[in-house]
Amino acid sequence: MASFKVTGGTSLKGELTPQGAKNEALQILSAVLLTPEKVTIHKVPNIRDVNKLIELLGHMGVKVNKLGDESYEFQADDVDINFLESDEYKQMASSLRGSIMLLGPMLSRFKKGMIPQPGGDKIGRRRLDTHFTGFQKLGAKFNYDKKTGYYNIDASHLEGCYMLLDEASVTGTANIVMAASLAKGKTTIYNAACEPYLQQLCKMLNSMGAKITGVGSNLLEIEGVDQLGGTTHTMLPDMIEIGSFIGMAAMTESEITIKNAGIKHLGIIPEIFGRLGIKMEFKGDDIYVPKQSNYEIETFIDGSIMTIADAIWPGFTPDLLSIALVVATQAKGTVLIHQKMFESRLFFVDKLIEMGAQVILCDPHRATVIGLNKQIKLRGIKMTSPDIRAGVSLLIAAMSAEGESIIHNVEQIDRGYQNIDTRLNAIGAKIERL
């Protein structure tokens, strides 16, 4: 298990270019299974979860050709379906939550699928009902074997239908869209997710010959086609990494320019960090964050305490709530952080409290943060990264703290952030990988 030794109290200065979007990558890479033709994908992030999915595709028989640091060519013209029954597949798929995204393409093109209970972050219950209910409405038949922990699915007769999703799940919507793209007839999905990553997937599928309308709305219509062809696709910059860099700049009193940020795809993210008092300037498609000695949390118009909560797009992404929380610890003012979607994602605040932050954990979903206004610095401690986003939040806290911090289990951070220590050290951070 790797660790970071972080020497805090250092200001950074320079430029950072965000990686390709992790949450988009897991969908886009799975979609290569939908066609026997070549698919070229650019801006692929070099992170653990993505690399594990690429490795899994290779074991399934997909030809993988790395064209450059961030570009790959895939061809799924000789997929070994029998590999799905192997112990190796079970081990690889169960360690990667993103493996659930392989189901839609497999059911759509190969008419069957198998998948173990996926792994991933330990951030509370993350049910798969939306995926499975959608597949069932298209005509797939499920069998869960409790002894083996496998889901076995027969999709020999997929037909389009109308469905109202019980929740606007991004991965659930993506999986159903991929399954419906080669199903017979028309599929209508109401209460569909409309995140930029889902829009990107639909854009890619349409370029492959799919017939998807309503992209960007919560009402999607998919007219099934007989086959899909090859394409070239470039992923968006990772909005979660961009938000992390904005928060990091404020916490460490750094002057940072985030290059090629895809500002038009960031939605409300810059506005939320603006409510925390962080100044930003948009220069073309770059975000310039000036050095700030302090920043003040806004209140609501009536003077009441600001609440920042997650919501489905175009609301604030839950993946950045932990960043907003840690940023608020050194702001002037008070804010209520409300994490609605995952019941265990705020449990990392005990480490912030140990570092000296004033945080009241009200319940598994809410935390009140009383900002220290940088009058009292956080102090370095030893801690363990529980998941990707909390791990980066603790890294940001450690970078702003007095003294030295040790963060264990940084493989969690590596799952979502590409060479984060190397990139931050290049602009002045002091992070040593142990």
C-alpha cells in the first residue's frame, strides 16, 4: 500500500492541464464493444480505474493499440464471450465498479452477459436496480446466483419500449442507452440523466450510426439500428479534477491557471466555488485562480447560512462536495454541506477535525463547517484515504497544513487522479510517494 508524505504550507504557482474525464471514460471505453470496427479514443486518462478497464477489455479479446500518451485504438472484432465465465474475469470485474458499464454493450451486441457484484468506493450503498430494471424492460431475463455471486443475463430478444427511470442515474442511463442502441424498435427513456458525460456518449454513439435524439434533456429517444460502425472520439476534461484544482488553489494561497478547462461543460461548478469566496477569471477556455490570502463564504439573500448540496445535473456534482467541505474549513463564515446521495461520504471529516478544522457532523448526510479564516492553520497528521474524492480532499488539507502529513492508501487517489503527485510537485508542491 503506497502513501504520500506531504509537507504543507507551500504555495503553488503555474499551469495545470486537466486529464480526460474519468466518469466519461468508463462509459466510452465500454462502448467499443458495440462494433467490430475500429474505435479511436483521445484524451484517455492514465488512472487506475481506466487502466483496469482497458486491461479487462484486452482479456475479453478486444485488440488494444496505444497510439500515444492519451490516445488508444480499439477493435472488438473477436470478443471471447466465454471469458466471462472464467475466474479471472470474476476477479477483474469484481474489483472495478466501472465493469458494470460492460453489460449494456454485451447484451446489445452479444445478446447475453455475466457480471459479478462490482467493487469500487466504500461510500455507502450504490444500488444497481436502475441498470437491471432498464434491461428487464427491454426484455432481458436475469438470474442471480447467490453461491457464485454472478448475475447471468439472457438478452436474446431485446425490444424497445417506454420507461420511466426511478432515478436519473448517469451510469444506469448510459447502460440502457447502449443496450437500446441495437435493440429492435424505439426506446423512450424519461427521467434520463443528462450530464455532459452522458451527452458525450450519445454523441459518440450517433457518430457510430446510432439514432439518439433528445441529447442533453431528460427525455431520450433511441431508434434501434442493426449495427454500429467505428468512430473517433475525444473526451472532455475532467470537471472533478478542475474543481479540485480550484479548491486547492484557494486553500494553499496559490496562483494557478487551469488550461483547456472546457468551461462551457462545467455547469454550476465555478459558481459554487465562487459562493465559497474563491475568485476566478475566465480567459478563453482557461481558468485563472489568483492568489488569495483569504476568502469569505456568501450567505443567502436573507442573511441565513449558505447550504451547498449535491443534485443531479445541472446541479452540483456529489463528487465535489468533499472538496467544497475542505475548502470551507479555512474560509471566513459558515456553510452547511448536504450530501444527499451517499450516506458514508462525509465520514472522512473526523480526520479534518483531528487536523484542527471546526466541523460538526450532524448525521451521515450533513456537516456544518465553521471556517477558520486562516487564523488557525490545520496541522499535519497521519490518515488513510477512504475513497477517491475524500482522498484528494485530505491531500488538499495536508498541502495547506502546518508540518508534515502522511496519507496512506493513496491507490484510492490514483484511481481517479492521473500522476497527481508528479503534476503538483511540478508547480511547487512537496509530495513524496512512499
